Amino acid sequence: MTRLGFVPLVLFAGVTAAHAQSNFANYFCADGTNVVSALYKDDNRIRLQFDGHAYTLPQRISASGARYAKSGVSFWIKGDEARLKRPKRKATLCKAQ
């Protein structure tokens, strides 16, 4: 295969990755915590950043809204509100900005 025949495949792969859909949101919590969240199309995990740390939480079963949890950290989203729970701390209500 010539180099010219290989170039279009590489360019096509780059275009596909560049068009990945994501949904970012910022939340301000009652206890003063700021949370940045990211959801990506075709992925059942949420990415969170708060308190100087990054978390990846898998989706869990929820009767309403969407709940994500792992290792004592949970984030439950319903509408424009969320509930953040961390180990050894009280849960806090968060509002999307």
C-alpha cells in the first residue's frame, strides 16, 4: 500500500474522534462545592471534578433521574438539581449553573 492510500484512513479516524458528542455541566452545591460534570455519548459513566480531584463513576439503577456511584462517592441528577454524597461528609444539594 502506498503512503497516499493510507492518509485518507488516518484523516477519517481523526474526524470521527473530533465529533464525539459530550455534555458538560457546572453545579454549585449548598456546602460551597463546585462540581464540573461530563457525560459522553455511548458511555454509561459520568466524569466529575471537585475538591481538586477527578472521578469516573459508573451509572447505577435509579427509580428516577440518573444516579452514578463508586467507592462511596455518588452523584444523583434529576432535572437541573443533583445530590452529591462523599464518604464521611453529609450529602449536599447542587444546582446546575
